[in-house]
Amino acid sequence: MAIPALQHFLDIQSLTDEQFWGLLRLARELKDERIRLGQNAPILAGKSLAMVFQKPSLRTRVSFEMGMQHLGGHAFYISPQEVGLGTRESVPDVARVLSGYADGIMARVFDHEHILQLAEWGSVPVINGLSDFSHPCQALADLFTIWEELGQLAGLTLVYVGDGSNNVATSLVMAAAKVGLTMRVVAPPGYQPDPAVLAHSGTDVTVTDDLDGVVGADILYTDVWTSMGQESEREERLRIFPPYQVNGALVDRTRNPDVKVMHCLPAHRGEEITDDVADGPHSLLFPQAHNRLHAQKAILAHLLGGIPLK
Ligand code: CP
Ligand code: NVA
């Protein structure tokens, strides 16, 4: 039976397991095509993507721009000052204006509600390029990377260490549930996943502040302790999080000599992760960053190019 088409890519939890797998398979196909032929078919010729940013970005901006270019389309960047989302102009107005210029909108925002409003008021597909609540493009690329590197997803254990309440952790919790990946979150009290997120994920996630939670991990995952927009909490967070640093001792504590280490980047090296681990033999940091391109090409090919999920 055909997999129902997606209208938007706002969050992982609104995808069915089959839609999530469909995107992973399409990413695989597009990556293989590019490796085999040195290029992709121009399935987005004549199409354009508006990229609205309220926060800085390296990976998201460049991988979406290059993804559009590889598929024969075009992307244009709109800076925080230019768009003034919700300040210079209301979100519904921005959504309706951009829908007349572009075939899709990718937005990076503070307030997750703004992503939902863009989708509600616009008439083109909307992609969540990170909000304070979630980072679904990252989770799709991360699971694609694990699948590629370890050959499977179901049955593996991913342990997220650090700020378990942030956008990246939230999307990983949601994504793990789609593919039968066992997920544990090792985080200090006050920085653990919202119970509503855990309930929504529909799977059992172990949450603990005990670092022995890393024992048996196939993947150790971390992210910054202070996310964009939380800068005023930085000092307090720097007092709380140091025991949760992903360093050589924590890698050893997994008791898995083949454990993989992941981080969405940008990293605050010397805080949540040490150089020896980030640059060492366990690290998947750069393959995972590169896979943002391939995972997002699948989202674009499907939403803007009508390529079906299989
Ligand atoms: N991981 C990620 O989204 O990176 P950027 O903030 O550089 O886009
Ligand atoms: N949690 C981080 C992720 C950056 C890609 C942030 O929101 O700043």
C-alpha cells in the first residue's frame, strides 16, 4: 500500500513509522545516486525554497541551500533582521507573502508556535529547521547516520547525555520510537525530558541522573548545555552539567569498545564533549553533519518535488 504523502515536516511525532522509514529510504537513494553519478536528477528544477532564520546556523543553512542546488532548485536566505518574524510583520502575513514567491518555507525560530502558524497560514510546505521545542531535521539525519554506520536501528541503544530537555533530545526521543531504537536519557534533575514528550513518543524511555545509565550504550549522544536563546542561564548550567561531560572516562564507562559518539554540532569543546572524543575513533560527528544534506534532500524531494515515499 502507498505511504500517505506528507504536507509539511514540522515534527517527528506527526509522521507515521512508515513515513519516517520512507524518508530514510529516499535519503539513501538520493545519497547513492549522488555518489554513483556525481549528481542528482534535477527533480526540483524551477522550484525555490525560502529559508527564514531567527537564529544563527551553519549546517542547516548550508545543507538546505546545497540540497536545493543538487536537486536543480534554488534557495534564498532571509536574515532575522529582514524578516522580523512576529515583530516587523505578523507570522500569518509572512507565511502568505512567502507562499506567493517560493515553493516551500524552511524556518528556524525561537517559538515553536511560529512554525505551526507558518504551516497554518501559508499554502506551501513548511519545514522546521529548529525551534526551541524540536529539531526534527537533525533527528532524521542522525538516525540515517546510525542506520548507515551500524546497518540497523531496531535493537540498538542510544543514550543521550546532557540537557535532556532541549530540542535535539526531544526530537531524538520522538524518532527513536519510530524505529524501535531503545533510548535512555542521562540528565540532571530539572533538565530531563518533559513528561508530555515522553508520553507522546509512545515508547519506554529510561530517564535517570545516574551516569551508569551509559552502560551498554551503542551510541552516546550529547549536545550543548546552553542552547541558542538560553544564554542568560549559561553560568548556572555551567555549574550543573560538568559531571555529564562526554569524555574518555564516560566512553569507557559504556563498557562497549565499539560505542559511537554523536553530537549535532556546533560543539562547545571542553564543555559537553572533549577534543579527544570529538576527534577520536568513536566519533560520528562529521558523518552526521554531512548527512544533514542527504536527509534534507529527501524531505525536499518529497515535499517540493512530489517524489513518493516507499
Ligand atoms: N546542527 C545544526 O542544526 O547546526 P546549525 O545550528 O549550524 O544549523
Ligand atoms: N540545542 C542546540 C542545537 C543547535 C543545533 C540549540 O538549540 O542551540
